[in-house]
Amino acid sequence: MDLRSISLLADYFVICSGESERQVKAIVDEITKKIKEEGVGPLHIEGDSSSGWVLVDYGDVIVHVFAPAVRGYYQLEKLWSDALVVVRMQ
């Protein structure tokens, strides 16, 4: 989601889901590994796979990895509905 025109919090949100605690952890691990290979580390990581929501803060880009029930509860896409959806994959 492109937040540049509506928020100073970040330029982009990446929002995705894993179907299990193990898959959420694997997604977070792979994202951080691949971005680290490009020489960029996260500024902060909040939450863990057992909580159902892991936030990885890269400054201008914030990655949210959810368990499906937690994603449905918080509905970030609805909360930030004024943001431009850059890519949607299912």
C-alpha cells in the first residue's frame, strides 16, 4: 500500500498472511534474510509468530505479517483504505 499521500508514518505498508505460526515465522525470516542480503537491516521488529502479527520496520517501508484471524480482526487494509494499493496477490 502506498501511504505517501496520506501519512507521515511510512511510505509503504506490505501486508501479508501466513496460514500457521510456523509459516508466519518463515515469511518474516525470509523477508529479513533477503533484504539483509541487500545491505539493509530492520530498524525494529515487533511481535512474534505466536502473537499472530509481526511488524518489521524498515523506516519508509513497514512489513506486516499476520495470521489470518488477526489480519481479519485488525483490517489494516480497511483502516488505510485511502492508500493506493500497489500490488494485490492472492
